[in-house]
Amino acid sequence: MGRRQYTITNLILFIGSLFALSFTVHAKAQNMNQIPVYMDKVKTNSPMVSITICEPGTNHCQTINRISLDTGSIGLRLNASVLKLKLPYVTNQQGGHVDECVDFGGGSTYAGPIQYADVRVGGLVAKKLRIQFYNDKVDLGGQGGYGGCESTATSNGILGIGPLDKYECPSSVGSCPTYFLCKEGSLECSPLSQLPPHVALDNPIYNLESNNNGFMLSFPKLNQPINGPITGKLTFGVGFQQDNSIPKKDQIFGLNKGGFLPVVFPNQLHSTLLFDTGVMDYFFPANPGNVTPCDNNSPLLYLLCPTKPVNVSLQIGATSPYRSISMVLGNPHPRLTLNPYLAVVVRRYNATLLGMPYFYGHQIYFGLPDVSGKKYPNGFVAIHM
């Protein structure tokens, strides 16, 4: 799940308990480029990770669990209520601090300041990363005449690592309407009409000391809805070493600017496609192949309920010849915590999201823009069956 400057996000709010552990690190972490991805025990098809944040340049650190992993957004956002550290704010020359107010498509609002922290994942470190710390008690802009913005998100956080750009706002220059400049010690804020460099949230992977050109996600195959548990892997880097090298037979798709692929449905509807772990289902702008809808559905938004699993293919590419990818859709009931069959049609948006159900049974590589070679300037997706 994540903020979609580029696309739609998932349809439901994050819920659950908050948990954090504070400690001081005395030993150097092992040189590892993998971390486990565990599935949430409450929300359906919701991948979670644990990360460690530290006061910049120190070993005074804190590990935060149950952070949603999102390949459809950019930036690390953490709930301020779990923060135990003293972290410096992102400020301007006059001393005011930079805050952000952003709505996610699932109905959650994230409002709060941007602060610096060192971030540790496995044995890798991203130094002085810009992170948003949201808090449901913040009313950003409410006293400045720019409308209230009160956080509604209750999750521990979101790790947005999508292959979209290096910063949340492309190139970190120009206008970005979600950012505000707030007076020191108050909530009187005004929009940043011109976003200075080094203010917007970072894509955390670019800031890693190594293995920073992309990532790979792998999950076991699910043949039916279950209650788990299962564990996947997030591997940082693409092509640096044996555990992140792309097999020669894998299909590689070059991305358009913004992280999308052009896709064509069987009825010749042209759409854009994003691989998005932040979405709990397949998200289609039209029925992908006369699949039986569920009962009592709205004509604009409805679940798909085939009586038996059916294979659906989509054509990738702007023009013929296309390359195809396929997926299996099935009856979504019962809605257990791990469900490979969930699919919804939302006709009001011309966007296709291959959410978490597609990741089960696949090993998917993501190359980031500007660091994936001349052949893929906007990044790529490679799929290993």
C-alpha cells in the first residue's frame, strides 16, 4: 500500500497493534543483503518487514516491526507514536521544519514532519535518510488557513521502494503540493510552492551503501486461500552477486517513466500496469476475460468470482508484437489472510495493479530508474516463474 503520486493504492486501511523495541547497537551487523518478509496475521495479503533506524552517525538505534512493504510508492513513513529516538528535522535556512500531508487511496492520511535517520536493513545501511513521522494528533496546516490535515493512519509504517523515481517528487525539484513549511514550535504552515533539493522523501534503496540498483521479491506458491504463515524474501540489489542475479530465461520488461508497463486486455482496452505489493488483490479497469462476477456487485466496482480457477493472460507492450503474462483467478471466498484469488474490477480508473496475489509463486526483480543501464533508463521488471 502507499501514496500514489503515479497510480491508485489499495482499498483498505491498515489496522493493528503498534510495537517497537529500543536498544543500543554494540556489534556490527553481518554483511547481508536479504531480509525476511512475513505476512500480516490480521490483514489479507499484506507483506510486512522489520527495519532498524538510528540517530544519524550513532549506534543509538531502534527496531520497528510490522512495517508494510510497498512496491507502489516511494519513501519510508513511520508512526511517530513508536519513535524512541531524537532525530533531527529537515529544515530550511530560516529554521522552519518541513512537513508533509498526503492521502493514500485506501483512505488513510499521513501528516507529520520529515526527519533524518540512518536506516539498517539486514547488513546494509542507508545513511541520513529522509523519513516522514506521522501522528494522528497532528493537524498540519489547520492554523495556517490551508485546511486541516489530520493523520488517520494507524499502522507502524510503510516502506515504499517502488521503481518509480529516486525521490517521492521526481528529481526533488519544482512544485510538490503535499509538502509544507511550518514555523518552529507551531502548526502554522504554508505550502512549499517551490520544493528545494534534498527535501522530498528518498527512495531508500538508492541510499544503501551497496546493492542499491534494485531489489528482488520472492514468495512461495499458494494453491488455495490459507491462514498461513508463510515467509518471503526481500533481496537488495540486482546482478551484484549470486543471490540477486536474473536467470537468463526470465522475461525482462522495460518500464515507462513513472514505473508503469503498457498493457492490453483481451477486449483491446489499453491500460497501464504496476506491480504493487501494497494492494491486496488484482485491480483491473475491466473484466480481464469474461470472468464470472460475484453477486450483488456495483457496475463500477465488483469482485470476480469464477466457479473454478481460470487462467487469464494480459499482453504487455505499447504495440504488437506483445509479450504475455498470465495469472490464475479463482473464487475469493473465504477471505483468509493469504488469498491468491482476490480480484476486483474498478471501472472508474484506467489502471491495472498486479497486487500481492501475483507475487505468490513468483520471483520478481525490479531495476530502478537511472541505475539499470542504457537499455532500461526508466528501470525494469523481470519475472521468474
